[in-house]
Amino acid sequence: MKKILSVLAALALVGTLAFAQDAENVESAETVAAEETSSGSAFFNNTVHTDTVVVNADGASFAGMYEEMEAGYNSDILDIYAKGRIILNEEYANFIGYDHSETRFGIKYKPLAELELGIGQAYYIPGSYMAVEDDNVAIGNIGTAGFNLAYKPLSGLTFVASFDFVSGVYNNYIYDAAGNYIFNTGFGGWYEFVKDGEEDPFFTVGAAFEYNRNGDVDNPYHAGIYASCAPVAGLSLYAGYTYNAPEGDLYIEADHAINFSASYEAGDFYCGADYNTDMGENLYTGVLFGYVVEDFDISLCATAVAEYEAFAEGEFCIAPGCTWQINDNHSFGFGVDINFAGGAWDSIDIPLEWCFSL
């Protein structure tokens, strides 16, 4: 309990200091953050997140905490991005650790309007998006932590080739058991059709292929085809098929998987739905409803990960939440995650999140 109180006190102190620093700044946040010149613009985000406590049948325990910082610079010629995460958790010997899986660093050089060269950049096929998770299925990202090349020969058409020589260094498996150097390589692309007079694509279709030695060495080949459509204002539909979906890919690992998702916005109301399945045994599904009232974003999310034949025995989460946009620089989020497993209540945790951005 002392650790929990100490962490919450530290969170409050960090927030207080940031507010004080913001008050001393003569320039407005818009002037600092969005000040764009012909050379480009920079950004910075700092997020402190904790699930506070986990309450289950065994009692209450500290849920851990992390601080994530990301910064970048964007211009017509060059993009730079970096992100790192520090974790506070009782699992670490000194109660503090560094999350290598969340480390990101990227550089993108754009010598021509049709050509991009870089390291550590993501290139997501639009149809691979899942609205409730706010994430993409893994194979939908053609980019890697290594070298990426993107070529745009025509308006709306993008080709990407990647060669990942970095992920093994992050995860300490540069060589496999046979002494072979581990690497990933992939290629793919997508096309976006935009109606005359509109900015957002009406229809997209894309495909990706990946050779990945980091996962299932017996079958390192992965592929996917994905499409999206915006048939009416505010509505977006996403769908795709993945061959050899990797472990941890939005809860589904399978030889064949399909994903569906939809999102809708109308004024201050928004909603979404996800469905990802191996077309036989397992599924993930989720729904999201939200409404914005002035500076408050109120939402309700429900997800399920289960087997078709034993759906009631699966893992379920009901998560009401709210994000308060305090000003241009600060936001604070809070909620409750109610978890069920095996047909019974499992646990409750209370996520809190503060974000400072420039």
C-alpha cells in the first residue's frame, strides 16, 4: 500500500510541476507546438499511466505504472521519431525497468515526392485497421524496425519494401539455434481511390508478404490482403485476410485469420466494432461507444476473447472511461476495467492516465 500511495503522490507531483511550467510559459501551447516554418515542425508527448490496483479474489495489489516519452520532427524532406517507456513494477528487482518492446526510433528521408527511404518506419495498409483496439493486424504493417523503401509512382498508389536487421538486437536473438542470422524482409503496397472533390479515400485495397524468422521458424512466411471503404459520411469499413497470423496478433494466432472492423462518427457521437477470428475455433470481438461533452470524452468499451464452442468460458472486459481535455497541453483519463474469465468475475482495475504534449 505504501508503494501505491508513493506512486500516486509522484504522479500528482509530476502533474503539478508540469502545470506550473505551463503557467510560466508566456507563449501559448499552439504557438509552441504548432509553430511550423518552411523547415518543419516538432512535437513532444509525455504519458504517465497506471492501472492503480488490481482487485481480485486474493485481495488488492499494485498494478504497475509506466512513463512513456515520444518526440519527433517532421518536414517535407526529413522525419525523425523516437519513443521509450520506463516501467515501475514489483516484478523488477529495483522496482524500475525499461520496456524494450516499446522502444521506437525512426528516420525517413524524402528526396523526391515519389520516394521515401528510412529506418524504423511503419507503413500500414488501411484495411488492416481495427477501430476498437485502435491498432492494426500485424501483417498489415509492411514497414519494419530496419530499412524501408517506399515508392509512389502514381497518385494513391504506394509500394513498400523492407529489410529488418534490428528487431533481433532489441530482443536478444540475433542468431537461431543453427547459427543462422535472423532477419525479416517483406514487401507490399496499397491503392487509395479518392472521389473528385474529396480528400479522404472512398476505397482502398492492399496486400503484404513477410518473411519473418523471429516467430515460427518452421513457417516464417506470412501474407495478407486488406481493403477498406467509406460508403457514407462518417462510416468506415475495414476487412482483411491473413495467412499465418503471428502470435499475439490481436488475440488470434492461426494459419488463416480474417478481420472485420467498422467505425462511425456523427457530431459528438462515435462508435466502433471489431471482429477477428481463425475461422474455426477462436475469436476476438469488441464494441465501443463514445460521446464528447465539451472537454470530456465519455466512452464505454466491451471486448471478448473466447472459443466458439465455449464462449461463456472466455475472457471478457467491460471498461467505462472518461478523458478530460484540460487544455491544449494537458489531458487526464480515468476509468474502470471489469474483467470476467471462466464464466465468473475475475478482477477489477482502475486505469489513470495523464498526458502532457507540445
